[in-house]
Amino acid sequence: MKKLILIAALAVFTFADEFTKEDLAKWFKEYESVVKEGRALFTSPRLGTNSVTCNECHPNATNTHPETYPKFQKQLGKVATMAEMINWCIQNPLKGKPLALDSKEMTALIAYITEERRDVPLAPGKH
Ligand code: HEC
């Protein structure tokens, strides 16, 4: 039985590696278009009700520290993901409605913020 599971796992890993260059290029292009949507949302007042944008307090996503999540956030009183902190900013500084954690908009914001910190080493839990 154990042997069978091992063979099955190996097969999955083997197949998982078979991407064509075209696949990779296509997927990265899709990723980049979501980053672009995220940047548009980040710099637009449409997430809130008081014409404030994320970019006013976090120009080019500064002071967002995506690499430190999950971590304890004082405002939320628990260990949280960055998405929960994004919703905190939408509800407080922007006076808006929180986004569904699996919404297109939330994914785009996370993609944009994380892209701005490309190559920064992960440091979950750090302050
Ligand atoms: C009026 C200023 C202001 C605006 C506008 C604002 N934020 Fe924030 N943001 C803050 C403050 C203050 C914190 C809390 C800093 C802390 O304690 O980590 C914060 C924290 C964050 C964090 C976590 C930072 C960390 O170091 O852990 C993220 C991510 C974030 N904001 C994203 C956003 C997004 C996305 C928007 C737009 C929807 C936004 N913020 C709008 C002030 C703002």
C-alpha cells in the first residue's frame, strides 16, 4: 500500500513538471494582468466611500510588508493574513465594505502588493 502511494505521488510530480514554454508564458501574462488590475484598484477611490486611495498612505505599496504575513496584528487582535489587514484598511481609512477573501478584487490587490516586494525573503510573523 505504501509503495503504491509513493508511485502515485511520483507520477503526480512527474506530470506536474510537464509545462510547455507556451503554458508558462501564458500563465505569467495572466498573472501580470491581475497585478495590473490590482495596481488600478490600489490607486482608485472605488474601494471606499471617502475618496481616499490605498496609494495615499502606501505609495507604490510601501509599508505593506506582505512578506511578514501571516502575523499577529494588533488591530485585529490575532494572527491574520494580509487579506484580513487589507479589509481592515478598506473598512477604516477608506470607510468601505470589506471584500470577500476569495474575490477577484482581493486577489488582484494581493498580487499587486506582493509583486512590489518580489525577491524580498519571506519572514512570517515578523514586525
Ligand atoms: C489613511 C492611511 C491608510 C490608507 C488610505 C490605507 N492604509 Fe493600509 N495601513 C494603514 C495603517 C495605519 C496600517 C497599520 C500599520 C500597522 O500597524 O501595521 C496599515 C496597514 C496595512 C497593511 C499591513 C501592513 C503591515 O506592515 O503589516 C496592508 C497590507 C495595508 N495596510 C494595505 C492597504 C490597502 C490595500 C489599502 C487600500 C484599500 C490601504 N492599506 C489603505 C494606513 C492606511
